[in-house]
Amino acid sequence: MTTRNDHQEDGVTPNTPARPQERAHADAVDAFIAAANSDDPARRADLLSRALAPGVVFWGPLGRGVGRDAVEDFITEVVQSYRAGGCRLVRTTSVDAPHEWARFGWRFEAPDGGTVLSGTDMVHVTPAGDIDEIVVFAGPLH
């Protein structure tokens, strides 16, 4: 288990050695997480433009969205509302990337380090290194 001190300021676990493909996937995932944790809308948009394809499809517990704007709206409405209370998104695992698909574990962490919610995301990454599909699985698998 990781603790709050095991993460960089943006909520991303420190990098570990990876194959080039896994590194490209991890870079995109880490930019997405940093965007979720950014209080600055301009920085968030910049990070999302680096991480996501323009037509990204986002599948989450609240439904489906298409495009970077839909992902940014989700972050603004859901993630940032918790951020106001000091919470942040933290990647808790390495990015497992066998080919163009990748998965990673995450948790939404309270200021005291406690877990508000955790889950696993799956992402599809294009040859250019952009995420063009995100599937969010929130909560434990039963």
C-alpha cells in the first residue's frame, strides 16, 4: 500500500523503469491524472490536450462522453468539487500496457490520506500516444 508521501505533488506514483510502449502509456495516464488534480483550468486543458485524442470517448459511472470537453466537464463537475475539500486523484499501480490497451489502479484520496473511492481505469492509446478511450471502473470488483 502506498502512502501520501509516496506520490508526487500531482498525485502520480514515481516512475519505475518501463518498456518504451508502457512509458508512452504511463505518460498519457500521468498527464490525465495531473489534469484531474489541477485547479487551473488553462493548465488542465493543456494537460488534457497532451493526454487525450480530440475525439476521446469517456465511459464512466455517470455515463458516456465524447471529446476532450466532455472529459474536462467531468473533471470540473465531479473531481474538482471534491478537490475543493482537498481531495486528489492518485495512481496506485504501475500502468500495465500489453499493447495498445492499458490499465491502472487509482484512488481518490482525502487530505488525511484516507481513500474516498478507488478503482481501475482502462485506456486505449493510439500509436501517437494519445488516449482515445477511457473506461472508468469505480469501486471494488465483487
